[in-house]
Amino acid sequence: MQTITLDIPGQPQSYPVVVGTKLLGRVAALLPLDGYSRVFVVTDEVVGPLYYETLARGLMLPVSRIVFPPGEEAKNLENVSKIWTAMHRAGCDRKTLVIALGGGVIGDMAGFAAATYMRGVGYFQMPTTLLSQVDSGLGGKTHIDFDGVKNLVGSFYQPSAVVIDTDTLKTLPERDFVANFAEIIKHGLIQDVEYLKLVTSKRPREFSVAELTDIIAGSVRIKADVVMSDPNESGRRSLLNFGHTVGHAVEALSLETKTPLRHGEAISIGMVVEAEISVSKGLLSAEDAERVRRLLSAAGLPVTVPELNMADMFEKMASDKKNAHGVLRFTLLKALGEVVWYQEVENDTVRDAILRHREAK
Ligand SMILES: NC(=O)c1ccc[n+]([C@@H]2O[C@H](COP(=O)([O-])OP(=O)(O)OC[C@H]3O[C@@H](n4cnc5c(N)ncnc54)[C@H](O)[C@@H]3O)[C@@H](O)[C@H]2O)c1
Ligand SMILES: [Zn+2]
């Protein structure tokens, strides 16, 4: 078991991120729960049946739960309202601990409900997907989708603890597991070339649970370091956006086709294209860009841009919050393990990089 402490500037308290196996049933033994009167668990219909009983049995406090259908569609205000109502009717007071048991959808929504119920109660993230373990479960961004816009409404609200039980990864579908690995490879690419070597030394599913525990702890350290240096996303946190400007556009457009991509798959394609842009801007060598492509491909991730309308791609990229006065801004690679952010790039350069990595017909 490994514990990483997140000490976020401006926050009254630091909090632990515990990573290891067989943690779900031992929460009361791992973390101090004496200040809490009861627990309210938010989960979904896939994760709940797998892990709720084990978690609830080990808490030694009165527990109630709410269960939502799986998927992004559940991350809405109506369901936050259902959480508030269920908490109120279960007698939850200010000493209630909310536990988010599930992937990023449950974590984002339960975090927002915890941030707002009685002006904020304590909550734990217990992320059960690889993405939520290395990304969404850390950093305290809580939000819901609203009026057709992803993550439009929310707040920064840090959990009191994050418990990452790596045994939960065993039940993840293969495709999701590999897709999520793109974010882990991204952490290596932006921050740490030794870590990059480690996480690409085998195919994702070949790592043992013990090796995965080390890998996840490594990713947590990288994300924690970035979040601690820029808790409100005013600068350095942008380095996490590598691959995401092109990746988000590819992801969003693919969802309207017969072959929708997972977030991580789209980010893999985005990283290939943005490495190419980095070469065009004279920042990265062509050999290193090719290495990025090979490493992602060897992990089983897609590396070519599907047939999508170029004008639609630009429209999606232009709506990115990070752009300045109509010019696209990217986080680009300077070397493997090193990035620069807020790089303005002309549309032609972006277009050329996309065309270079188009799927062969
Ligand atoms: N807050 C942030 O900083 C942040 C960052 C990145 C992404 N996000 C958000 O995270 C969400 C995506 O998260 P996600 O990829 O975890 O998706 P998800 O929460 O939708 O989970 C994916 C699927 O896996 C299932 N699942 C979860 N754990 C499982 C397990 N252990 N075994 C079997 N099945 C399991 C879920 O039921 C769901 O069907 C998006 O809404 C995104 O906006 C937030
Ligand atoms: Zn991402």
C-alpha cells in the first residue's frame, strides 16, 4: 500500500491518496472516521453490485446509498437533486461523509453534491476506473453536464481522502482499461521519461496488480504535483491538456458516428497529432514524435485520425476554453517528458498535422 499526501495551497487541510489492494473493505481501519455521524454512498448499477457490500460492511457507521444508471447521461442536475433529497430523507447532517464509489461520472457528480449539501460536507473519492484513479478522482474538480454542455456547472471542492483499490480494475472491460492507459502514458510524456519507459515496458493488460499499483501511484504523484502547483487551473495545470485539444474534437465528433471512440482512444490520436504539431513548431524532433506514435500503438491504442469533417474539427477546437482571441492554443512537447503550454498555432499547421495522420482509406 502507498500513501501520497495532497497538500493544496489555500486549502485548510491536506489529504491522503491511498493506493493498494484489498482496501475497499478496510476503510475504517485505514482512515479516521470518528468525526463522521454516518455515510452516504453514491454509486452506479454496475459498480454497486460488485463493490458496495464490501465497502459498507467495513465502515462501522450507519450507511445508506443511492444508485444511478451507468454512463455520462446520469451526470445531471436532476440526479444531484435526487442525491440531496435522499440525503435529507436519510437524516444526513453536516457530519455526514459522502463516498463516491465508481468512475469519473459518479465522482464528479457525488463531489458536486457533497460540495453543495448544507454548504459542503466531507467526501471520499473511491475511484474504480483507471481514468478516475489517475485523473478525475484527484484535484477536486466537481461538476455536472448542463444545458447540453459537458461539465458546465460545478466547483473546486477537495475530498477528505481518495482510496484507490487496484483490485477493482480486474472487472473493467478490456477496451476501457486500454483506453484509460492513454492518460497514464500522457503523464510520462509530459513529466517523466523514466515513468514513460516503465508504463510502456509491457502491454497494459500484461502488468500484474502489484505493478499496476506502482504505476497508478506514479501517475497520482505526477497529477498531484501539477495540481498542488496550480490548484485553480491558472497556468501550469494546462500541461495536463497535452493531446486534449485535438483529442476532445475527435472524441466529440466520433460520438456522432457509428464508431464512437472512448475518451482515452481519442486522446491517443490527439497526442500523435499534437506531437506532430510540436515538430512543425520546431520544438520536438521528428524521431521523438515517431516514438510517441509507436509507444501508443504498441499499447493497443489508436493512432490515426478517423474520417471526420475538417471544418467541424476546427469548430470544436475553437470552442475550447483555453484559446485566446480566436487563435488555437496547445500544450506541446519539447522532449519526451517535457512540455510547454499556451502555444499559439496557426490553423494550417494543425490541418497539416491532422492530414499526415489520417486513417488510410
Ligand atoms: N473531474 C475531473 O477532473 C475529470 C477529469 C477527467 C474526466 N472527468 C470525467 O470523468 C468521466 C469519465 O469517467 P470514467 O471514464 O471513469 O467513466 P464512467 O464513470 O462512465 O465509467 C465507465 C463505465 O465503467 C463502469 N465501471 C466503473 N468501474 C468499474 C469496475 N471497476 N468494473 C467494471 N465496470 C466499472 C461504469 O459503470 C461505467 O459504465 C466523464 O464524465 C468526464 O467528464 C472528470
Ligand atoms: Zn483526459
